[in-house]
Amino acid sequence: MNVFLLTMGCAKNAVDSERLGGRLVSAGHRIVASAEEAEVGIINTCGFIQDAVKENVDAILDLEALKGAGALRHIVVAGCLVNRYESELRKELPSVDLFARAEDWDAVVNYLAGLERSETAASRTGCGRVPLPGTPRWSRYLKVGEGCDTFCSYCAIPLIRGRLRSAPVEALVEEALTLCREGARELCLVGQDLTAYGTDLYGTPGIRRLLTELDAELPQGVWVRLLYMHPDRMTEDLVDFLCGRRTVLRYLDVPIQHVDDDVLARMNRRTTGEHIRRIFRHIRENDPLFAIRTTIMTGFPGETERQFGRVLDFLEEAELDRVGAFVYSPEEGTPAASFPNQIPRSMAEERYARLMELQAGITQARSELFLGRDLDVLVEDAEAPEEGAGGEVWGRSYRDAPEVDGAVCAAGTAARGDLVRVR
């Protein structure tokens, strides 16, 4: 059967979709690029915050409209939204044919097998993943585990995905090598918190062991990019270790959320503003051109103007390369949703706007440090040269994570997936 598979939410969901896609292809189905080409539409959902919930429900309604018009025969809704709101979804979306919880790919494969009146088994090949239509083979995500044991007071992830469940080092190394054989030049390691990886398996964090093995086994020239390093477990020694790896890029995504000690404590973030400052100073001392991304929340319950001002002061002091901010959302079932002194949405949005305006200038200044320097760029797109004119390529340097950071545009010619040197 022709299957359209839509991924919502984070990079970890993208890996899940590739794994589901691998099961479906092994069972004889074909993944197509649009719902209009498909008999079955599958949406792998996100239920992290209420804005995401609305976006996901709208996407399901789009599939319902296609089914009502006869362009689609079956709808499958899977993933985090089902984990969180299955009973409500069943009541509100009667035209959905199957609801499947996150990672319950057997339910999806068996449902499609039943539609074909077949007992086809879903054999596993390779690492059990296929890149979906429109996604690059040269940049792939490697999910090191699922769930989280940190229990930040605002976060619904443990409610949706459960406790930490790490994949063994050996399995991850084999999956990474398979992705490289399929053409990957960049492996982005994702998990709810890479610094906690392996504590459930080995009794102590296993990120160093994993990166040491990847360093030894990966082909020359493959990038390893680390996303989502929790600041609580970041140390100077860990920074030094990362900077000594052959494959690991000089790039870290360390979502701090805030720097005021009282706010951090109410968030159940077991760190302090001074610890965060010390770690970021150490990174900069190690390499002034190290690329640092973080995430900051505005409008957490009880956040005062003075506490928010400390965030702005920190940004000017730390000179981070990239910052993603978002407005606090009270999530059902989380402790913070019942905290007193909930901040009006309008005030949280005004603080968000001020933060992003300040950071825009800082990001610009950081980018200007690279004028005249040579950078390796992973080519994502290219425009063929016209007669009498040169071509153009677009790609990403070590400073640019997929989808969330910037891009490099350069004069020249290259193929997608090439690594090229750019001035």
C-alpha cells in the first residue's frame, strides 16, 4: 500500500518515523511524499506543549478532510499525542481508524497487514530505518534513548514518554555505521538529555563511552553533533573531553531555561546561574569560536522583572551564538501548572520579544567573527550555473544544526551531501 508518513515535533520523533517507515517498507509498503498519493495517512504526533497539541490536531483534521473527499482511505494517529490524550482523541476524532502509542509500531504494521488480509511479517533490515521522502541522507539523527528522569516542574515528557530508557552503546555504534554506509556525513545525537545517557543501563552516565566508541569506529570526515546537553551535569572536565574528540563538532546545545537561582529551583533544575556561567566561560576559554546554542523560557510562574533582567544580563555577558526562546505554557499534569503567580501571556510574550531582539544583535556579532575565515560546509542544496555565470550552494557549517540554526550561501558548484571549503 502507498503510505504517507507525516512527522510532527522534535528530531527524536523523526527517528521514530524512520523506524516505523523501515518496518513498513520491510512489510512491502511504499512511503510516498504526499497524502494525495497515499491510501493510508499516518501522523506521528507531538504532545509536548499546548501550541504543539493544536498544531497536531489541525494536521489530523487535514487528513480527515482528504479522507472525506475520497483522496485517502485510512488514517493512523500515533505517537506522543496518543500517549497523552488517547481517550479524548477517540471521542473527538471518530474518522481516525487507528490510534497507536509512541513506539508501538507493531500495532501500525499489523493494522496495515490486516487491511491487505495478509499475514506478512515485518522483517528488520539494516538498522530498521528508512529516510522519509524529502529528508536528506547526508544528515541523520541518532536517538540515544527515550524518556527522562529529570522531572522539570514544567515538563510533560516523563508523563508522555516515561522514565529514561537508553539504547546500548554497541547498538548505537552499529546503527551509526549503518547510517554512514547509507550516505550520512553528519550524525546528530539526540535524546531528552545526552548527559544522562546510559545511567539506567550502566549506573553512571555513558556519554563518554559512547563518544569514545564512535570516535574509534566512524569513517574519516563524519561529523558528530551533540544536541540537548542538560546544564546540571555539564562539567569543565566533560567539556575538555568533548573538545578532544576527533568526530565531535565544536558545537553544543545546552538548554538552560533561566539563570536566576530561585526560578531554576522552582523549575526543579538542579543547578545555579553561577554554574551555568562557569561552564560557558570554560567553553569559550577552550575555544573562542566554539558554537553554543541554548533555550530560554519566559514567563515562568512567579518570574519577576528583576529575575528576567538577570537573563538579559547573562546574554550580554555570555555572547552565545544562538538562542531559542519560548513562552511558558502550563501543561496539564505538571507541578508548575498549579503554581501561584501565573504570568499573563501578554507579559511573557513581551519579555520573549525583548529577549530575542537583544539576542539578534549578539548573534550578528558572533557571525561577524567568521568574516574572512575558511569553514567546512555540508552542502544541502545547489543551483546549477547558468551560461556565463557561476553556481550557488547552500549548506551548514559546524555552527549550524539542521532546521534550527543558520545557513551558508556560497558561490561555486557542488553536489548535495558534499563537504566543501568556503571562505
